Amino acid sequence: MMKSRRQKAIREIIENKNIETQFQLTEELEKHGFHVTQATISRDIKELGLVKVAAGNNVFAYSSPLNTPAGNAHDRAKRMLRENVLKYNSSGNMVVIRTMPGIAQGLASCIDNLGWKELVGSVAGDDTIFLLVKEDVLCGDVIERLQSLGQ
């Protein structure tokens, strides 16, 4: 019960303010009567699938993937791929992307929002993304397309 109220408050806070850090989010939650640790905030951010998006003037603020402009999906994915991907690999009809720690969920959301027809969907952990590729598509082609986008 407390968790759902807190996460609802987080969504409202990031919709109304540019929150750049977990510390700022903790301060805002305190103002709303929620006393939380940084570890709790970190878990909430992951569970809510929050991503950092450009808020102007080299400022990046937390946002819900659902509130991120769709037209910006290409640019966000390009930046995230370029700055955060460590390695690509594949097996069968699965592409595996290794990222910097804490980035995989946000990047997977960006890739999902690209709407590529050759992708069925994604599953992301902390630093690993599994992309399920349609059976009639070569994983190598998807990897090349991702690498191209990230340049």
C-alpha cells in the first residue's frame, strides 16, 4: 500500500518538476511525507521503468517512458546506444545487448518505442537486454542496424 502510494507520488513529481538525481527525488518525496532511502528510490526507479531524457541546456531529468515524446524515440535510442552499449551478441533468434550498469531497462524501452517490425519484444535486467527477433530475420542484420543507429 505504502509502495504504490509512494510510486504514484514519484510519477506526479517527475511530471511536474525536472528531477535530475535520486537525491532530488528523495528530497521531494520527503516534502510529500515519504521518508525513504536511496536504495528504495533506486528500486522504485527500476520498477517504474523511469528513463532520463533531455530537459534542455544539457540537463537530463527522470521521465516515465509513457510520457516521453514518441518522435524523440529515435534520437534517445541513438544517444543511449552510442553512450551505453558495451557489447552485442546473438544466439538463435535472440540478440543480447550488454550495457553499462543500470541502463538496460531504459535502453530496452527506447528500442521498443522504435517500432521495428523485425523485433518481437525485449526483456531487460540491470545491464543486459534480450531482444527477441522474428524467425525470418537474421540477428546479424538487427545488430548491424543497432550499431548503425548508435554511431
